[in-house]
Amino acid sequence: MKRRYLEILRGANAALALYCQEHVAVPVQFNDDDLADNRFLGAQFQAVQPLLDGDIQHFAEPVFQRELQLYRTHLLRVRKLLQVSQQLTIQQIEQLGIKRTHLDAARRWCEVFSEQF
């Protein structure tokens, strides 16, 4: 049983490490690939959750303690990456709002200009 727990935890750590590696230079863009990545991460979280709800945190073996610490470190990195992506998304939304305002003004100007001729 412990061996299976360790495999699940190591698999989640590998997935989180890969996610962080892929998104450290390029923030999450919320495209199809990122959506698939996020679904995969969600599956990893769901796989680890029962372990965390159980006794795994109380396993004294150093290998479990290292893997749990690594998992926590990865979670913190993912949180930071998602916060950066959230901020970029907010900025993009704001920029789109400004562009929309400009486009609306240009459209109204064109309507007024076309009515004069």
C-alpha cells in the first residue's frame, strides 16, 4: 500500500514539475493545450487528495517526507504561475476594453461622417 502511495505522489510531483517547467517562461494562455494541462493537473490533485486526507502525512519514512515537501513546493510554484497568468489576463481584458472604446468611437465617427456625404 505504501508503495502505491509513493508512486501516486511521485507521479503528481513529476506532473507538477513538468507543468512548472513548461509555464515558467510562457504564462498560461488558456488555450486548448493549457486547458488539457490544467485538466491533467486536476487529475493529479484528485489522485493525491485521498492520500493527504489519510495517513500519508504521518508516515515517518524520509522518502515520504521528501516527496510531501516536494509536492508542497510544486503547489506553491503552480500557484505563483497561475497568479502571474491571472494578472496577465486581467491586463489583456483591460487592453481589450480600451480597444473596444476606441473602436466604438471610430465607428460613431464613421457613421457621422458617412451621414454628411
